[in-house]
Amino acid sequence: MDDTVETEDPSDVAGIFARESSYLERYVQLGVASGRVLSVSFPDTPDEQAQTDHDLLDRIFDYLDGVEEDDFSDVTVALTVPTDQRRVLERVRGIPYGDQIDVETLARMTSGVDHTDEDDLNTVRTALDRNPAPLLIPDHRVRDGPSAAPPAVEQKLRSLEGL
């Protein structure tokens, strides 16, 4: 008799996952495929197909509960945005928990972006606004830029990190 238990490979998990956050007063919803996060959103009601059990949701809720200062840097996010916006969002991922920068500093940190050029600064703002995975790509740490998260969520994330 074989007592081995097969476990599901996390890279094979795909779907929509959501759980209600009392702190955010709304749901945290993930779209996941092939082990990559496609989206993070904060709806008032989750997708009717959403499941509640996902390891990343556990980590996010530890973060939201203040249990863990997680930077989520090991989470693969599928960035299907133009290359210049991808470079900006990749730099945003490097902003440490509890730190904040401004749009101009983010532009300075991003290769191929001129912090003195208004078009390039607009590219930075557009990347932040179109961020497919706020929280995992912590646009709330850019103090004078837009966030892809709803304003109330952005403020709570900033408050959680003391920003």
C-alpha cells in the first residue's frame, strides 16, 4: 500500500482567488495563471467564481494584519504592459517596506527615463496608474503618484507601513 500524498504544484494553480479583508473593508482578489499573478484588485464583492484558498492570500493577510513585513519580491507578476512602464514597475518593486519616494526619484531610478522630461514623468505616472498588481507592486510607496488601488485602500496600505 502506497501512502504517498500528491500535492498540487503551485505553478499549476490557476483561477481567481478572493478573501474579505476587515482592515481594507473590501475583498482582496487575485488573478493567477501558470504560477504568475495576473492581477490584484480590491472589489466590494468578489468574482462569483473566486475561491478563498491560496497561499499568496495567506501571505497578503499576514501583511495586512501587521504580522509580516512582506515585500512579496519572490512573487512572479505577469507584467503585460509596454516596456517603459514595465521598467518603472520593476523599480517600484524595489522600494522597501515602510519607505516612500516621489515620482521624480522613481524616474531617476528607472533606466531610460529622464526625470527632467515631462513626457517621461507622465510615463512613470501612467505606469503607476495602470499597475496590474497594486500591493505586490507597491505603488502606495510613491507619495505623489497615482495608485492603481482605490484611494481608501492606498491610504490604509500607507498607514499600515507608517507612511
